[in-house]
Amino acid sequence: MKINEQLLNKKAYYVIGVSGGCDSMFLLDTLRRKNYHLLVAHVNYNLRYDSYVDYELVSEYCAQYGIPFYYKEFHTDDYISGNFQDRARTLRYTFYKEIYQLYKCQGLILGHHLDDNLETIYMQLKRHNTIHYLGIKEVNQVQDMKVLRPLMNCYKKDILIYCQKHHIPYHDDYTNFEVDFERDKVRNTVLNSYTTQQKDELLQRAYQHNIRIKELEFKVQSYYQQYITDGQIYYYYIPKELRDIFLYLILKDVMHPQLISYSLINEIKHQINSVKPNIQMNLPVNYLFIKEYDNIYIIDKDKIKGYHYVFNEFVLFGCEHFHLLENGHINEGIYLSKDDYPITIRTMKEGDSIMTSAGTKKLSRLFINAKIPALKRKTWPVVLNKDQNIILVPHIAKNIDYLTTKPNVFVIK
């Protein structure tokens, strides 16, 4: 039984996730014998009464062969909210990344094998989660780490036989034989009854699907890169046959792929195709999907919260919403004397108005007239003098008392 060594380099350093089960222990033992530079990472979630056995087994093996061993322990408070498996995965990879960065590693090695791949394909098909890649990739990126899976052509039963024959120590996780989680149920009640032919057919189906996805990904790259560069894109500029894969890619940037279903994609498309010029749709994470006059983008909810700054004198200043500078466009500038300070720069409030040359105008109406999308209005800077009179809304309006003097302060949106 051979692992895929073409993925690896004997001069590089690797983090290897080792649970203590036969898969990861087989992988660790094989790579150790082949003289790879390994840093073992072991995680204990304290969910099983016998989890200490895993720790002792892995730590003793590493001590015996002089392999660096890193251990992380979690408790129920660390994953009390949300889906345990998703939360545990995030905690685990964050731990791996600490070691990965510390040693400037070239990869994270994991013990996923052919049965894991089959389980994933089966579950994706059952959930109709076939928008993107089916199965587990042999090489992919997680949290900016290159993840390598050299056992993807090995069946679990062959790994188990090898461990027993060559006396490689391992400890079975008894929860793997239960049916509490969906994956365990698929493993223990469905796929264990599949014939070799049925498994091959499942793999072939995934293979053909993934070829098609790869072609679509190639075609959609120019649109995706434009979106990354501009922060948004005109939706109907994207060819119809590429829209599903495009939406998948921009969603994957902010949420776990398992949360991206056909129903979510279809709901987004339904919202985009509505007659409303502006829509905001909550995603299953702390993000909003936005449509503004058929331009679309995704934004972190935290980035649209209001702000309030007070300046006692002029200072060069910058934040993600505006910059305070000495030069700029005339529609961003205003003349401020010492008597105007302290000034306030904040977001718009309900009822805000400004005295213009055409009379008193509500800011909400001025924004609408300027066709500023609703979401952008929430973070647009509004400047007030010490008397709390609005004197400038960059590019939108300027107080009548400040029109005739040459600007010396610029608020750059």
C-alpha cells in the first residue's frame, strides 16, 4: 500500500494532524520511516471518557522517536454554540496554523483516505450540495495553509490490516462506530454495505462532475478577479451559465462550503432578479449579500456600523470610512477656523438636515437624489461644527455659510 509521496518534499517541514486512530498513526509511522520532517499536532476535545488514551499513545510514540509533539485541549465552553463538528474544525485548524506559521511549514498533512472521500461525496449528493467540487481534495488551502492528503487512494480496511500486521499502535475512537452524527450514520449504515463496483461508480460520478466544475471555474475567473479588484460587479455582465459558480466562489470567501447549498444560491438569484433596485440579504454568517442597482457584493455586518469622532483641532486622520486631509476635491473640502472646533464627524442620524443655498434639506432626500445606495449612506461621513450644525456632507452638500471661503480641511470619503 503506497501513499502519494509526489505531494511531499523531504527538505520541507510539515505539521501533521494525529488523532491516535489507525489512519493518522499509519501516516505518521510511514512518513517517519521515510525521514520526513514532521511536527505532530494532537487535539483533545474532552468529549470521550477515554480521550486521554489517545494523548498518551501519540505523545509516547513521539517521545520514542524524538518527534516534536504539540498538544491542544478544548472543553465544552469552547464549542458550546453552533454545530460541534464545524466549531471543532475551526478550533483544530487554528491550532495547526499556530505551529505552521511558527516553523514556516510548507504543508499540513492529514490522514483523510478513500472512505472519507466516499462519505463526503455521498453526503453532498444526498443534500443536493453539488454546486462545486464533489469529495475531498487531495490538495487544498485552509486558513492560508496548504493541506496535503497523501492517503486519498487508500481504503480504511487496508490501512487497518497494515497497522495490525506491522504492529503500529493506534486507538479506535468508539464514537466512530455510532450513528449520532450524519457522517457516522453514512459510514456505518450505508457505505459499509456498498460493493466495490458501487463505490467505483460513486467515484466516477464525482470525477465527471469535478471535470465540469473545473471548466466552469476557468471560464469564470476573469469575472471573479474583477469582483475581487472592484469589490463589486454588475451581475448581468456575468454569463448566465456561470452565475451559480460565481456566486459560490464569492460566498466561499466568507463562509464554509458546507453551508453553501443550491437553495441558498437560488434564493440569492431570486432576490437579485426582483424588481427592487436595492436588497440586503442576511447570510448564515455575519455577512450581508447586497444588490444595489444590479451591482452585487458581500459585506461584513460589522463594517456598516455607525461611528462618531470628535476633533479638537485639525489632525491628519484616516479610518476605513474617511480620511481627514489638507488637500482634496473642492466638494470634499470646507474652511474651518478655530471657532468651528471641536468638530464632529459621524454617520447620518434620522432627521438630519443641512442649510444649503436652496434652503434647508433633509440628508435622506439628498442621498436619494444623488442615487447613493442605502448601505453606503450608513457609513457616509457627516461633518458638524461645535454648535452641532451640519456643515459638510462630502460630495453631497455644503452649509450655505461655508460656501464662499477656500477649503483648508478635506474629508475624503
